[in-house]
Amino acid sequence: MLTRSAARFLASLLVIILCCGLSSCARILTGTVIKPAVGNLQQQEDIALVCEGAPAYLLMLDSMLVSSPDDENLLLIAAQSYSAYATALEECGGSDERIAAINDKAKNYGRNLLRPLLPIDNPAGVDFARRLAALDASDVPSAFWGAYAWLGWVMGQKGAPAAIADLVVIEKIMARVLELDEAYQGGAAHLFFGALYAARPEQLGGRPDLSRRHFDKALELSERRFLLVHTTCAATLARSTMDRELHDRLLQEVLAFPLASAREFGLSNRIAVNRAKRLLAENYFD
């Protein structure tokens, strides 16, 4: 349910869009309203507020994309926003069905964002490898967020064969992002591979040594300010290798971190704090 203020805000924007024509206003609104809003969403530390207020913003994005379905900036923002909202919903106690629906929207926007860059519907073809290699640094935001939005859906499928096949494609895209700009989004591509190598059994390509290397690099590149690196490393690598010292040290670092010093990671860091508390409360090693 939308709050009254959120509903009024959405209604006002829709009136503006209808009055001036969506295609002509999309560029103006994207620069003056949409981009600042997604930045605020990522910096917001009040998770409940995100869960309550984000639907109005997402509905506005959907409305704009109906008339401008190929707009790269709008697709990028939609992929970011739906991914963030799906993660927040997990913390707000959203139903599995609701989270799955949001992840499905994120995946669709992510794949649409990737399509101009890569033939993702035929990832086994020669053209996919050629075009992947041709990506440059300017393509990193679309490649990363397209793959990341898709990844949320994959994780929700809990090992379904189709999702495993999709993960192979996402892994290739993330590897290229790593080559082009390993520091992007606080080293998030290193975070992806750290979790991937920790979660896989060794007979299926799991490598605790490579996992540790990627997590350490993500911590370095983010200057230890992107706290989801800490909690993910604790929940995957530290637990799979039974390293209690690493596990507890990383989680205690999260709880001691001054959140106001890393506003750019506001939402993800608040989520990390909640996860750190839960992980410690589980007494996994006892």
C-alpha cells in the first residue's frame, strides 16, 4: 500500500508525463528526478521506509518504460531499483511470492539492459564471445547491473536447471566486468566471485583459495566500507572452511562500523548490519 505522500508524488509526476509527452520528457525527468531518486534509495538507511515508499517510485519507472522500453538510462535505473527493493523486502519480511515477483521484474529489466550489448538469448554462440570481448569501460555499468539484476532471480530459483544455465552466462559477464573495472561498485564483481567459489563444492569448481583472494580484493577496493563483503564472506567462505576467527572478526567489524561514514552504501550497509546480528546469533560453530 502506498503512503499518501508517495501517492501524491507519483500522481504529480504522472500528470507531468502525460502533459508533455513521455518520450520528450523522459530525458528531463531521468536527469532531474529519477537519477537523484535512485541515488537516495541506495543511500537510505531506513529499510522500512524503502519497503513502504519504493513502490510508488517503481510504478513511475514502469510507466515511463512502457513508452520508452529501450531507453538505456531508464533500464539501468530500473535494474538497480528493483534489485535494491527485492533485497530490502527480504529484510522487511516480504512474502516469498512478493520477493519472487520483484526479482522477476528486475531480471527482465536487467536482460533488456544487456541485449544491446550481448546476444544473451544465444550465449553459446561465437557472436556472444566476440561481443563480450569487445565491451569496453563505458559498458561496465550496464553489464554489471544487467547481470546483477538477473542474478537475484537466479538465486531465488534454488538450483533449478534453467537458473544454473543462466548463472554460467552471468559468470562470463561478471568476469568481463572484472577485467574492465574491478573497482566498480566497491569491487562488487570480486564479491560475486568470492561468494561463487566459496559456495561451490570443490568437485564443481569450488576454490576456497580463490574465494579468499576475491573477498580480500573486494575489502581492499571498497576500503572496507561496503559491509556486504564482510557478511557474505562470513556466511560463505568462513563457514564452509570452519574459520570461526574470520567469521566473528568480520561480523564484529560490521557491527562496529560507523554507518554515517559511508553514505553511498547506506541501504546495503544497514542490511549488512542486520545480517551480521543474525549470523552471530546463530552460534554456527557451537
